[in-house]
Amino acid sequence: MCKEKSRKHLEKIGDSNRKAEDASDSRIRRVTDSGALQSQMDSIAQRFAEQEEGSVLDTYGFVTARPRPITYLTSISLHTGWLHLIGNT
């Protein structure tokens, strides 16, 4: 069931006649040079990696791909928002 649902979702995304989801989706569809599009996506990924590198969540949050002993303790006190923090009291 799950594989069938995923397959249908991928078919829907790949359909060039589907309605654009947002302005970014619309811009991407107008690009005819796939190299320029890939360059733009690489640039966005690089900026994201630079911003994430020194973040509090990256430093003290538990990341399963690279666990560190201190993050087992510090990740307990990190919260993603006020509602999350209030819900834990």
C-alpha cells in the first residue's frame, strides 16, 4: 500500500501538466537550462550547510548520524518552540 502511494505521488510530481504548487515551483518549470537550475540548487544547499554548521541545534542537538556523548544530555533541554516547551511542563 505504501509503495503504491509513493509511486502515485512521484507520478503526480513528475507530471508537467499539474498545477504549480507555489511561485518557486512555477519558476523552476520555466527554466530550460538544467545546468543553471542545478547550479542554483547547489548554491542553496551550500548556504543552508553554512548556516546550519554553527547553529545551537547542530552543536547541542542529538544527531543520529554523528552522536556525541554530550548531546545525550543537552538535547533533552532543547525545544523547538514555546508550545513544545509549555507542553513539557
